[in-house]
Amino acid sequence: MSRTFYVTTPIYYVNDVPHIGHAYTTLAADVLARYKKLKGYEVFFLTGTDEHGQKVEKAANTAGETPLELADRVVKRFQGLWEKLDIQYTDFIRTTQERHKNGVSHIFTKIMAQGDIYLGEYEDWYCTPCETFWTETQLMDGKCPDCNRPVDKLKEESYFFRMSKYQEQLLAHIEANPDFIQPKSRRNEIISFVKEGLRDLSVSRTSFNWGIPVPGNERHVIYVWFDALTNYITALGYPDEESAFKTYWPVDVHLIGKDILRFHAVYWPTFLMAAGLPVPKKVFAHGWWTVEGQKMSKSLQNVVEPNMLVDRYGIDAVRYFLLREVPFGLDGDFSHAALVHRINSDLANDLGNLLNRSTAMVNKYFDGVLPAPGPQTELDTAFREKTEAMVRQVDACMDELAFSKGLQAIWEVISAGNKYIDETAPWTLAKDPAKRDYLGTVMYTLLEAQRIVHLILSAFMPRTAAKALDYLGWTEPCRDEDLAWGRLAPGARIVKAEALFPRIEEKEEK
Ligand code: ME8
């Protein structure tokens, strides 16, 4: 039976245009999906857009459009950006699609029929930008504790989800599954939150109507988070349980930002428990990007537009930078200077230079034909073993979603490769005909190590890796078994590489 892997991003609100924060989560999901494909998994990678709710309705009013017109326009911005960033998703869900609306109505009806959704009355403080209700005690100085904006007192008839009933079951699940919520610090926050007590949750609104109607009571629309979270199963075909839902649910990992962890680690699993469905295997909340030390915001006009970054620095440089610069799970700061520094040092100097030097030498000493490896010295064996160990290290890192650590392990091999050239001094070996076999070993070892490096890097930097593999005479598709040492066939034609990443003048960048 083939192994499957299901990864999701949040579905993004269409009242905002995409910025590097959105690109970050989607990129991480893409890298993970590509890596798992390389490892032989059947992968389902889902992204999409969250198109209902008061926030979208208000933005549409301001723009003089209907909410659907707004959504149709902004969804293209997201899809266009994903294409530009080489994001290979399996499916893109929009919450205004029929397949989604049907699934949401179905699960809502199911939970209501068993008595876990009931009609009551709501009175509380509501933060419209966050689409969240707060109790009096949760407010900070009378304002929303998440965004510090003013809140409104709302009293309305509302359907409630009996979340309180699932408190103990959720807690037991979190405690029995240490990997369920990651990173660990965030898991502890959720445990304390749940222990403080779960209240029943208002899951319908009557104050606006841009949403999915409550089945049987059309005065109410379903709460936007109930609607949105359900995308993760409606995209698979739920309520048809014989669809992709059967193959891929429960999800292997929901990748999200730390801002929406509570929705994913508390609300969503309790909805699923009530519906009698398995809960996600893992929810990973990554950190927050600021820009040149400041929070990204429209009013500060410092929103970093990924399109602009790609035009200026290239897709793969952006893909590499975002995942390398900051450990996934921690907050990070974006700056042009840091990006340029990474391009020059890691990509141009280390990665590009190693490929240039080694392919040039095979051309100089062996007319561009890869020699068979001869006898090995300790230096050769050590470099080979380091490369083999890296493959295992990266695999462990990917399981922990430690992208940056995985890239570091790859770069240790690249640096070791550059050092290996200096230590074996092929130019000296080349002068002595008796050392020809050793020279062959050095060339083979260098190129084979880079073939493995670039196979793994194809998950992170698909274009660069494809180019490099071409220079290295590797024309096969990337498969897991090809990560083993010795697959590059002697006799392969090696092309002298052009610079993979031209250096950028650092002082130009402000
Ligand atoms: O919350 N740093 O949508 P959203 C890092 N529709 N990541 C960031 C970021 C930043 N500065 N800004 C945004 C919603 N993100 C809901 C989700 S899911 C069922 C519904 C990323 O458009 C991060 O992944 O506000 C965050 O969780 C997400 O964008 C929020 O996107």
C-alpha cells in the first residue's frame, strides 16, 4: 500500500492581498509536499481562500463590490502568486464553492441532530477584525486582547456548539499525543487555555448575512470559523466518506501561523470529535514575520510584496531565504540586507561555487566525462559518509518541520565539499599520471555528493536543483532510492556550470 501525506495551509482571507506572511506558510507546505513526494508518498497539498464573514462583507462594501466580486478578484492575486512561487498545490478550495457549502451544512446538521448544537442567546464583546467573541474578563483595557482594537457589545439569538462537553476528551488527547500541537511552547499555552475551562461556542450570527445559512433557519449564517475550518475535509470530498477523504483524513499536518492556533487546536478538534471524525495528527504553528523590525501593516506601508521580491531576487532565492533564515516556529525579521547576504554567502559563494569548481575540473581533467571512482583515501570516505549522514539528518528534520536545521545540514556538506577540494588539491593530483585513479575518485565523490544535495534541494529550490542536476548529467526523475550513494553513472556527461546565483552588490540594497 502506498504511503499518503496530507498537508494544508490556512485558507487566507480575501479582504487582504497576499504578503510574505502568507507566502511563508504556503512555501513551507510546498517544500514539505515536494519532499514527501520525493520520498515516495502520495501527497495531497491543500490551500485556498476564506471568503465568507463580516470582514469580507465590509471590505466589499468599502470597495463598492459584492463580496463575491471581491473574492473573485482577490483569489486571482493569491493563485497568481502561488504560480509565481512555483507552489504545486493539489487543490485550491474557496469557501464559496458548492462542494464546500454542502459539506459545512452537512456537518452542522449532523452535530445539531445529536444535540451538540443548540439555540440560545448570546451577549458578549465582539471584535470584528478578528471575528472573535470575548468575555468581559478577557478584554484588555476594554479592547480586543488579540489586536487591541475596540470591541462591540452584541446580543443576539445564536446557535451554540457544546464545546464544554469535549473539554476532558480534548485535554486527554493533547496529553496522550505529545506531537499533536507543536512547537512545544505553544502546546503548553493551549493546555493552560483548555484547563481554564471551555465555554460553549457561538456558531451562528444574525447581524450580517454573507455566509452559509444555518440549515433550517436561514436568518442565521454559520460562524465564519466553523465554516472555514471545515474546508480541510470538504476539499477531500466530505461528506462523501468514500472520496479522497477516506485516503487522506486525518491530516498529517495543518501548517498555520501562531495567530490562529486556538481555532485549530481547540475549536476544530472538538468539532470533529462531535461529528465522530478523527482529529488532525498534527497542528504546527509557525512564528511571525516582522519587517525591518516593525509589524507589517498597511498603515505603515511596509507590507512586503512577494511578487516584488521574486522580480528582484528570483524565486529560489526567496524560497531559500524564508525557510533558512528563521527556525520554523520562531518569530523572524525580514530585511533586504539579510536576504542579500544569504544570496551572496550561501547561494553564490557556497552552493554555486562548489558546482562551478567541480564541473570545471571534470571538464578540464576528464573532457567532461565523469570518471569511475578509483581507490578511496580517508578524505574521500569521510566526505562520502558526511553526505550519507546528511540524508538521514534532513529526513529527521523534515519530520520535525525543522526546515532551517535541515538546510543547515545540507550546507555543512556543501562547505565540506569546498574544503574537500582544497584538501585533496586535484590540481596537484592532475600533474602526476600515477595519481589519475585518485583524481577520478575525487571527481566522482564531488559530483555524486552534489547530485544527492540537489535532489534534496529540489524540494526547496526546484528550478536551481533542476539546473544543477542537468549540469551533473542526472536526467532521471527524483525518487527516494536515488538518494543512495553511487547512482551517478561513470561516463555521464558533465557540463561546466554557469553561476547559479550571481552575486549582488550589498551596498546597493537598502
Ligand atoms: O486567519 N508572519 O486568514 P489570514 C507569518 N482565514 N505568517 C503570517 C503573517 C506574518 N506576519 N501574516 C499572515 C485567516 N501569516 C483565516 C484562516 S484557516 C481555516 C482560516 C499567515 O488571511 C499565517 O499562516 O489572516 C497566518 O496564520 C495566516 O497567514 C493568516 O491568514
